[in-house]
Amino acid sequence: MGEFELIETYFKASFCAMATNAMALGIGDDCALLNLNQNNQLAISTDTLVGGSHFPIDADPFLVGQRVLATTVSDLAAMGATPIAFTLALTLPEVNESWLRGFAEGLADKAKQCQISLAGGDTTKGPLTITATVLGEIPKGNALCRKGAQVGDLLCVSGYIGLGAGALPFVLDKLDYSPILLKEYWSPLPQLELGLLLRGKATACIDISDGLVADCGHIANASGVALMIDSELLPYHPELSKYYDKKQCLSFMLTGGDDYQLAFTLPEKEWAQISAQYPSAQIIGSVQAGAGVTVLDENKQPIILAQQGHQHFRS
Ligand code: ADP
Ligand code: MG
């Protein structure tokens, strides 16, 4: 049973996940949306990093602090929400003051960058595990959901992709190779500014945490459309090309994950303004009738992928 089937079977289908007047959007998107009042909604999302599984146990704690908050706030960006506050659940094997000092500094650094305040949490003893829950605000009707992509829309990304995946071998082997790639892995910049610009314009949006193809698959499923990715339009970062050949770069960009860029669908008429306001955004394909995600090679033939992206459990 895969991660998503597990969530569907045991949690989304459970009576405790039923829709209520307060819950405008439940399980299945980057954030849930709760009605605060007539005009505003609260966006909420949780992410966990497990030491030794999601990051090396002896990694620089400053970087771990930055990464845990960046990856969680990224889900607020994907909804077009403005950050308000977060909570932190910390499970530690021991009290190591120098680790805690570094971690807290990294966390505070990212919190300042994202303008989000720590509101509470929980501290327990056990294997190193860090969970952040973020809260954000959005005017009712403005949230960018996975559902909503329309046939004829453009498929776009917020910037270069594949960098986090390109950094992962260096992270795992503790190689001090490329500061540019390592920064994308340890301290991705949540695309909050673009999320705001896309309010009322993008028809669907997701942050690319599990890989472009896998995450576009969530938009395609939720929207009932097919997404076509033209591999020739994908933005190759020169730093990625410095370390990897073209085939490896393409694989990182399509299925690598850990990007925390946004993938979004946009009516063609909105493109001129978005690209002028946010020049790193790129058109990478289109929305068509059908289902699933197809990646086309330079001859416009479908590329067969061994896997679509990262999943915590595979069937
Ligand atoms: P993201 O990659 O954006 O963080 P996930 O792929 O982790 O999202 O989760 C997909 C959806 O499933 C989200 O709406 C999330 O809230 C929900 N979800 C994940 N795990 C659980 C769980 N154990 N119980 C309820 N909902 C869950
Ligand atoms: Mg997400």
C-alpha cells in the first residue's frame, strides 16, 4: 500500500474527516482551509522530518532548522496564503545544547525570512523527529488549489527545478561541492511572493516536493485533466549541468523532488503580467483533455519514466 492509498483508506474515508461548515477544504491539498469568518480562511499544513531518514543525523543543526520551516511554509505558498504562525513538535534523543542552539538559530532565520512566528509546540524524548505545523491566512475564494486546471491553460513553474535533487548525493556523502545546489536543498525559499501574485489568476497550484511529474499528477487527478510537459522547455540551471550530464539533469528535474518551487496552471491571457512581475517563472507545457501527466521529448514523443517521484511507501 502506497502513501496516498494509505491516507485515502484510513484517514480521508474516516468519518472524522467529514466536511463541516467550518472546513472548506479537507485532506488532499497542500493545506486544509478553515473558514475564519465571512471574508477570510485559515490555511493549515503539517510536515515531519525524521533524523537519519530525511536528513543525516549529524547534519548541521542550523541547516536542519532552516529546512524544516522552509519545506512546511512552502505549502502555504502553494495555496497563495500569507504566513501567520507555526507550532513545533520536537522529539530529541538527548539534550545537546550546541545542537539546540544551532537548530533554534536556523529556525529563527527562516521564520524571519518568511515573517512567521512560533506559537507553541511540544518537546519529547525519543528518536530525532521534527514536526512543524504552519498557519496562514487567505481571503475567501482566493486559495490556489490542486483542483481547477482548465483545458487550454499553460503549465508553468516558478523557477529552476532539479537543484534539490542534484544536491542530495552531496548531502548524503557529506561532500562540500556546490554551495548553490546545497543552499537549494537546505534552505529553499518558499515561493510566498509568487503565491500572492497568482491569487485570482492561477487555476491550480502545488509546490514541487515529491517531483515535478508526481506533483503535476496531483493537479491532473484533482482537476480531471491531462498535463503535457515539454521537456525542451524545462529550465536547466547551469550549476546542475556543471555536475551532471543532460540525462541525469532531466531525471532530477522530472522526478527528483525537494524543489519547493511552484507548479501552476494559468490561462494564457495572464502570462504576460505574471512573467513581467516574476521573471523566473517559465512555461513548461499545457493543460489538455484527458488524464495523467505526459512528458514529451525533443521529437514530441512521450518519454517513458521508470518512476514519477518520491513516495514514502510504495505498493
Ligand atoms: P504535501 O506534500 O503538500 O505536504 P502530502 O503529500 O504530505 O502533502 O499529503 C497529501 C494530503 O494528505 C494533504 O492534504 C495532507 O494533509 C494529507 N495527509 C497526509 N498524512 C495524513 C494523515 N496521517 N492523516 C490525515 N491526512 C493526512
Ligand atoms: Mg505541498
